[in-house]
Amino acid sequence: MKRFSWMFLLALTAGSVNWAVAQDAATTTAAPAAAPAVSQSMLPAGGPGPRVKLINSRLMEQGGRIKQGVKSGTLTKATAQPLLAQVKAVRAQEKADMVQNGTRSLTDDQLASLTQMLDANSKAIYDAKHSGGASAAASAPSTDTSSDPDSDSSN
């Protein structure tokens, strides 16, 4: 019980000191600090809009597809890492867009850009999973048919 009362007293004192320092800092004018990093706390309170929910559900779905591919063996861990990095990059862009807007919503242009990024990610995941775990670029079909003996170029 003695330990609890000391901890309570310490917490109470620390809280009042922090409050007093915050009041002092608010009354003085300081030079603006460097731009802070994007964080969830910078976004206004309230739930995300329907566009953000759509983007978030697609991000979750793509992350799940990648993890399922590793679990089933259709993707190697080495192939999955850049795919997951692409998903994280879309999420970071989404957060940056919302901070730029000052709301938990996206503009039409931002939604179109994120959707395009997600579509490219989806194709890369599909290509990687269906090419035996090779990179998506290596699995792209070649348009050069000059060396293909089965192609009939005489038509």
C-alpha cells in the first residue's frame, strides 16, 4: 500500500508540473519547429470516410493475399518482402494525403492515385503468385515473337 501511495503521489506531482510547464510554453512565443512526421494523432478525431474505408479494406486484402501466398508456398519470403513494402507505401501515401487535407477523407485525385497504386500492387501480387514466386517483372510476357518457333509471322 505504501508503494501505491508513493506512485500515486509521484504521478499527481508529475501531472501538475507538466500542466504548469505547458501553460508557460503556451504563453511564450517560440519559433516554429520543423515539420513533424506523419502520425495518427495529427489526424482530426472522427471516423474515416467511405473512401478511406475502401482503400483500407483493399490494403488489408492485399496484405492477406501476400501472407496466404507465403503460407501456401506460392510466394517465397524474399518475393513477399517487396510486395509488402509496396502495400506499406500505399498506406503511407494515404496517411500523408489525409494529413495534407486536414481531414480523414480523400479528394477525387488522391483516391484515383491510390486506386491506381493498389491496382498495380494487385497485379504484381497475382503475377508473383502465379509465376512460382518469381518477381512480377520477370513473369511479364514477352512481346518479341521473332525467336519463337511456334509463332506464325507469315500471316
